[in-house]
Amino acid sequence: MANKTISSIAKDLKISRARVYQIIDMLDDNEKPSKDSNDRYVIDDSAVNAIRKYYANSNTKAKQEKTSPIDDKVLDIIRRQLDKKDRQIEKLTQLLDQQQQLNLSTNRQNEKLLDNATNNTPSQDDSPSQNDDTDVLKPTESNSKWEETKTLKKGLFGWLRR
């Protein structure tokens, strides 16, 4: 058969030309292709087979290294860390639930206090005094044509509005 070029071998193996040169450099001396007078490789069928064989072996080793099993010690450490993280997540979830229940309870208590404060009848402090001219204007000479009555606003801070 005819000699092959570096480019044709690279296309066949679907690798770069630089990788073919690396493989040639790693071949044993008796498997390496010879060079011609222009310092180019003369690649015959035996050299092509050697390059393919080396490439296939290197790919198999690389795949084995990538898929090698994890050391049992490392796996145990990872499992313990994962269990610890699971316990931490569970505890934080419980704390979050407790905080939400506490907030809900506090909100309910606040609503009850507000309802009680707005539904109570006015106490002595909230009721207008009889002599307080700010709540009811008595007819006088200056305002005898019209009477104005101020209504007491109920609520938690109604006594502040007087």
C-alpha cells in the first residue's frame, strides 16, 4: 500500500495532527516511521498500525482513569458529611417552623388586643367631661346661630385625638 500522511491518519483517528506527532514520539524506536531526505515521516502500514494501536491503548487507559472507582475512605467521608448536612437541614427546618408558629401566635395575640381595645366602651378617660368645651360648644352670643358638636372617635388612641 501507499504511504500515508500525518493529516490522513489524523482524519482517520479523528484527532489533531499535533496528537499524531505526539503518538509517533512515544512509539518504540522499532515502531517509529522513518524520515525521508526532507525530514518528513514516511508512514507505511506497520507505522499506521502502531499509531492506531498506541492511540487505542491510550484512550482505554484514559477512560479507565476517568471512571475509576472512588476510594472507600473518601466515599465514607462524603457519606458522613452528607448525613451531617441532612441533620443540620432538618434542625434548621424545625427551627423555622417554630419561628413561624411563634410569629402566628404573636400576630393572633396582637389582633385580640386590638379588637378588645376598639370594642370596649369608653372609660372615664375616654368619655368627655361635662365642663370640657372642646367636645360640645355651648351656645353663646358669638356662636348662637349654630351649634357644633365634636364626636368622640373610638379606637386604641381615641383619647389622643381630643
